[in-house]
Amino acid sequence: MKSIAALQAAVTAATPFDGEPSNSELDAIETEMPLILADVALLDAQIMTIDRTPTELDQRRIRRAHRRVLAARRDLTNRTATATATVSGGAA
């Protein structure tokens, strides 16, 4: 049987993992927070109707939450595209 212990050092990162997110990871989470919150609101609206037939109010709530998710995705994509174009100099 082969031992993989010798290969493990090459696979693991050179710096030890301290368990905390880096500043860039925190910034990415902060940027994506509107989308995360919109997804949570959509899931909440869908979960409320799991064990019963959705009423008209439930359907409106789900549609509204879905529109918020789409708007948050659009805004995040536009923000990311704008930041990328600004960093790379854009294609004027």
C-alpha cells in the first residue's frame, strides 16, 4: 500500500489557514450581499407555501421576490462589468 503523506505537503497551501476570511473575501461578500438577501427572501416566500396550496397573495409574494433576485443579479453583473472595464481601461 502506498502512503500519500509525502505528497500532502505539495497539495496543501504554503501559508496556514487561520479560519478567517481575507479582506478581499469580505469585500466580495459585501458586494454580493444584496443578491444574497434577495435569494433568502425568495426562499422564505417559497418555503411558506411548501405544505399548502399557494394563495394569490403567496404567488404575488413569490413573483415579487423573484423580480428582486433578478434585479439584484442584474445590478451585481453591471457593477462587476463596470469595475472590470474601469480596471482594464475599457474599450472606448
